[in-house]
Amino acid sequence: MKRASIKIAAIIFSIIVSGILLVGEAAAIGLSILPLEVSVEGMAGKPTVARLKITNTSNDVALFEAYPDDLRSMIAISPASFTLQEGESRDIAITMNASAGRFETMISVVATPLSSDGLEAGAGIKIPLRASFADGEAGLLANISEALGAAALPVGIAVGALALFLRFFKISPRRKKEGE
């Protein structure tokens, strides 16, 4: 009985070792992206650009492709496809042109190894993109105020207090008199 279980274990071990030797090597490509999220604020109808830095953190040459998951008619990525050597980095530009409103999507970056040694898997990362486009200057100020949230009130109070202080003490820029 004990001898039979040892034989079964030896057979299973042999199958596992054979499978590993037949496959060779399995690896995944590595990539790094900065920043971890993208926020865009702009004026409606005017292109606004954000940048991502993509790094090949693996030991292999890889093909990288970047694309928006949604809002493809509003977002252009350049370059959308490129090759990076091991340890190499590249900046990509994300240009967004939209009407007034708030938008959210993900920017997908996928890396595929170009070597043919063994079994190699690609990798991908999704970076959140949040965008806000305003109609005119007043809309842009409203977006900034909303982004500041509660911080906007103390800043507004401080600026107002400074203006009252300057007016009360009649402090104004000195002007040169004629002949000085």
C-alpha cells in the first residue's frame, strides 16, 4: 500500500517536471506608468493635453499600445503604438477636445513582448481619466471652485479680508508726482 502511493507520487512528480521542461520558461512583460491618474480641465472646444510616462520595466523589448476605453471621438493619443527597449521610457500625449461637461473613462496601456523565447505573457494597466470642460471663463472658475471644494471658502474670506484691510487703511500703490 505504501509502495503504491510512492509510485503514484513519483509518476505525478515526473509529469510535472516534464511539463515544466517542455514549456521552457513563462514570463510576463513589465510596465510602469506615471501619473497613476489623469485629470484634465479646459475650455469647451479647445484641445487640452495631458501626458503619461510609460516605462518598460522588463528585460525584453516590447510593443506598447495605448487607447481610451470610451470617448474615442474626443480623445487622441500620440503615439498610440510604439516599441520600448528594456528599461526605456517614453512620454505619450493624451489630447482631449470636448464640449462643456464632465467626462470619465480609462486609458488602457497594453505591453506585448516581441521575443519568441518560451511562453511570454503581455501585461496591461488602466489609468483613470477625469475631464471637465467649461463654457467660457465663468464656467472654468466654477470648475476650479468646485475642485477646491471646502478650501475655496477660506481662501475667498482671506482675499476679501485683505481687500477690506487695504481699503480701510487707504493703502494703495505709490504714484510718482510730476517732477520727481
